[in-house]
Amino acid sequence: MSGTLAHAWQNLGHEVRVVTTTPGSNSVEGVLVIRNPNFRTLWRETRWSDLCFHNNISLKWAWSPLVARRPWVVTHQTWMAKANGTVGWQERAKKLVIALGRSVAISEAVAAHISGPSSVIPNAYDEAVFFGKTAGPPRDLDLVFVGRFVSDKGGDLLLRALGRLAERNVRPRLTMIGDGPERVRWYQLAAELGLGDQVRWTGALQGADLAQEMRRHTVMVVPSRWAEPFGIVALEGAACGCLVLGSSAGGLKEAIGPGGATFTNGDETELVESISRSLKGEVRCDSKLVELHLRAHRAEAVAGRYLELFKEVMR
């Protein structure tokens, strides 16, 4: 999202500089990137700016817009809690500090979680890469999973659901796109369930290669166990013409919108029934509503909403 917004704002005529600790080059498609700044560099760039934007709050860097008296906007991309749901001193400190700036939440679910007022501006997807079928391979496959191979993403839940469908003699083809620490365990689980002929493993894909693979499928399944704060992958799947089935807690259902259906997080039985109904054509979407939903999540539209907020903050 940082890259998407930076390029969109620059395309709309604004000068953008990205300051980050992430390693890499000092220019990304025409956007200046300052990496691992020292105290002086961070101060210089803050003083240069008309407004500071934090895509997730950094306590380490929060001082610079406050001391430089620059308008400060913070977007909250996830829950303000540790992975296990507990709240430590860092999270408490963040909640105090964000009161000094303007908060943006990526979903209504995240907004409800944040203490204090916030605006809701959802994340965007890249419509230049993720779009419906125009040419290429036919839409000849059934289900697709896209994500990190970690337990929170629920890939094993999806494999078990396929095993239960096989007991009914229903055998949809599944493509698993991604990689991660659960890869070997999920391979073994698929073999144990007798799904070897049904499951394809592509490894991690990005950009046009990912979009082309998505366009071969009719249904995307996002079976996350944890409550996703949002879910750009759902937008990408819907843009590629997939019906999206995803878990209901958190902000994922907001990303899915009219583009599919939801089931209770971690509920294998509900997931089985959702897949079964979708394969029978019983889950349908209004294409006009899906298009309106996607239009509101395109990069220029989302960047424009931020710019309107920035103007308000800078008054």
C-alpha cells in the first residue's frame, strides 16, 4: 500500500518522498526512497514536507512531525495488539501518541478497535494488473488459495474441507499459491487426505503471473483463522473474476463486499458448505455491484480520498 499510494499521489502531481528502514534501492519507479535515515536525515525530510504520513505508527519516528509541527496522519493497517491479542506497554504508548495526529483505519472493524476518532479509508488494489479475463488460458480450474503458508491463513482448514467433500464424491481442483513455514506440513496433509491429484502447488507468484493464474479459477477461498484487518487479496480475486469465499471476522468481509460470501472463522463445516454451494452455482454476485465495489478500491480513488483528508488536516 505504501508503494501504491506513493505512485498514485505522485501521478496526481504531488512530490512524495518515502522514508523507511526496509533495504533496497533509493528510487522505486520514480519515487525517491530514503533508507535507514539517521536523526539528521529524518529531521531534514520532515522539515521538507508539508505533511507526514505513517503507514502504521512508528513510536521510534513519531517525534519528528510533532517536534517539527507538521500535520501528521497515521493509517492503522492492523490491530493495535500483539499477535496473541494481548496489549503491552508499546500498544498503550501508541494509543496515547496517535491522539496527537489524525488516525485512519483501513476498515470499519479496525476503526472500532482503535480508541479515539478515526476516518475509514480502505486499502486499494492494482487495477492495471488485476482485471477480468480478456485472453490467455481458459477459466478451467475451480478453487484458488493465495497467501502465506502459515497457520493463521487456514490453508490446512481448506485442505481438510476438500477431504470432507471427497467423502461426498465432490472433488474440485484446488491451486495453492504461496510459500511459507507450513509448506511441508500442508503437502503431507494433502497426501494423507488423498488429494494428490486435486491440488496444484505453484509456489509464490506476484504481479501479472499471479493475476493470470487467478483468472483460471472460478472461486477464491480466503480461510483465515485470525480476524484479518482487511484483505487486498479478496479485491484482487474479485477483480480477476473469481467469486470470493472468506472468513467473516474482522475487515475481510468488507474487502469481499458484494463479491462473494463469508463463513465463520475456523469453522470447517461452514467452509465445506460454502464451497459446495459455490460449486453448484448457488452463491451468485451482482456484477454491477461488484464493479462499483472495485471502483471504490482502485488506487486513484483511494489516493484521492487521502488527499481530501490531507487538505482537511492542513487547514
